[in-house]
Amino acid sequence: MNKYRKIASIVLLVLMATFLMADQNLLPPNYQQIMAEFGIGEAQMGLVSTIFVTTSALITVIWGFLADVGKRKRLLVIGVLLGEIPCFLTAYVQNYWQLLALRLFTGIGIGSIIPIGYSLIADMFQRERRGRGYAYIDTAFGFGTLFGMIVAGLTAGWRLPFIIASVPNFIFAPLFYIVAEEPKRGSGERELKEVLEKGYEYEYRISMEAIKRSLKTKTNILIFTQGVIGTVPWGVLMYWLISFFMVTRGMDKTTATFVLLLVGLSTVIGTLIGGIVGDYFERKQRGGRAVLTGLAIFIGMIVTIAIILYPLPSHLSILDWAFLALYSFLLIQFVTYADPNVRAIISQVNPPEDRATVFGLFNILDNVGKAIGPLFGGFLIEFLKDIGYAKPAAYEYTMIIGSLFWIPCALVWIWLRWTYPEDRDRISELLRKRAKEIMRKLSGS
């Protein structure tokens, strides 16, 4: 793959991911405004975000399968455009049901970026630097989410942000199709490097037998499990935290958005650092990536609950902002160390022809919690209010209960410490055998 086209491909992939994921946080800063306009409650509002996350998660397995058998570059461009068109049209909805329907259709397109993008990254980066590669794209997801949050938080109405977030990819997607060069499947594996450089194409493709085999891999099962549990807090916090600050601390929409922005920016930094540090720990200790991630999740949970309980004033002084920034960048960043390290592990314990499909399966399960979170949070808030809790207390207890799901998630990583190095070694041996088979075929031809 030409060096400069590879760089261009990565840059455009990151840009498309950034603006596609900007859509994720366009609604939460305006929950209170939308609920008032359409006359709905927290549970119905939460359902809008849940239907979006659920659709984008379920569709990823289809995108993943298509990516494992077809041209990934073309599929990614189609997926991006399928996501951005209904995102653009959301600005013109006239009632709650139209909003619900367009969020569903937006999810269909957005579900393409994870399995296809991660599969491309696996072939653009060598195994030793793959954590860094996944950190790039996960950081793009984070910055996109923050960009959407800023636009939604600073715009007076809630409709215009959907236009602002969708238009750039109507330019980037065609440009990616023209400029980007699709990497050879398996080119990120050192076991296959020699035969691919000689012009051989990696012809192994996904099959039902391979899918069954991937579901028997202990590391895959554990990764899926921690994903289901560990995303519940994200589904609650990222969708309800702005409303939490408005209801419990009396902040206006802009102030509450910028508080979440600081927290969100720290998690983006954590994603980037987590991938790089994960690569370092893995070089130093067998299974070190899992040890680091488990500790980071547990520490992140504690500091998240602490900031929920801390009595921030409605009007923040310079010292308050400085405290929030320092606290977030030093401590809250730990909660996102898992993101790039999960992707790196999946890419190491599955052969190249299975990866996009496994990423799709993982994304479905990884988003179960994130999909449940907005609706779970809305129902829990309403339930606590119905049994007598004041509205501020209902919001606060919901945030804390949501955060506690990170405890079992961190415990799963202790088990992963022992399973994934063994599964990684098994895949390395498989690829070495395939490389020898390919060389024998080349020698005989």
C-alpha cells in the first residue's frame, strides 16, 4: 500500500468517523427542550436514543459480514451516506414519531463504521502498533461525540445541529472513495507479510463454521460479556448527565454541556493514551493489556461517582472550571482505556477473514448496555419520582446506580488476563501454517 495513500486513507477514515459519530450526542443537550415541545416524558425521550443505539448495534453484524466478503471501501462509503441522509432530515421532523423513525434509519448507516473501519485498521497497522491504530479511530469517535455535544449545546434550537453534523460527510465520503486505497486483507500480520509482498491474495473468507469457532473462543466470550456490562454506565451517563446537571445543580443548558464536554474531552484523551499505554504494558508483560484495562475501569468508576456527588454550583467560577479540567484529565480519563485495548485483543484472537464479523457481533453486545442505558435511565428516574423521591434525588441516584455496573466489568478483565494470550498464540500459529501452505503452492506453481 502506497505510504501517502495510506496516510490519506487513515486521515479520511478518521474524519468520516468524527462527523458520523457527531450525531451520537446531538439530542442529550436538548432533552428538556424536546420533551417540552413534543409533550413527552423521560421514558419516551430515552426510547428515542435507545432505538437509535439498538439499530446501529444490530445492523453491524450485517455490515461486518458484508465487509468480510466484499470491498470494504465501497461498503463504508455507502454506510456513511445511509447514516447522514436521515441525520440531515431529522432537522425537519414535525412530531415525536417522525423523530423516532429517522433516528432508527440513522442508526442503520452509523452501524457501518465500526465493523468496516476496525477491519480496515487491522490491515493498515502491524500487530505491535494496532492499539495505536484503534486509538486513532476511537479518538475520532470521541471527538465527533464532543463536536456534536458542542454544536447541540451552543445552538439555540435543537434542529440546526443535525444539518451541521451531516453535511461534511457528503464531501468526505466521495473523497474517501476516490483517494483511499483498500489494504490487502491480512496485510497487518507479520506471518503473512512475505507471501503478500510476493503478490499473493489472502483468499480465506468468513464461513458459518468460522463464526461458530469464534463463539467458542474464550476470549471472544469474555470480551462480549464485559462489553454488555460495561456499556450500561455509558448509556445512562452520556445521555442523561446534562439533564442531571440542569435538574440537580440548576445549571443552564450551555453550562451543563460544557461540564460534560470537559468530562468527555478527558475520555477522548484516555482513549488515545489507553491504546498507547496498552501496547506498552503488553510488551512488558504477557497479558499486561488486560491488567491495565481492569484497573483503569475500576479507578474510573470511583472518580465518576465522586464527581456526581460533588456539589458543583450552578454558576461556575474560574477555580471551579480549573478543578473540573484537572480532575477530568488526570482521573476520569481512565474509564475509556478499555476501548482501544478491546479492539486490539479482538484483532489478535481472530483470523483476518473473521474480524469484521466478530467486530459486528461484539458491537451488538457492546451496545446492549448502551442501548438499554437511555431507556433504563428514563424509567429509573420516573420510578424514583413515583415512589416519592424528589426530582433532583431521582436523577442523582440514577447516575450512581448506572456507574456501579463498571464493577463486574472490571472483574471480567482479571479472567481475560489469562485467556487472551493463549488465544492470540493459537491464531499466530494458524497464520504461520497458512503462510507455509501458501509458500508451498507458490513453489509448486
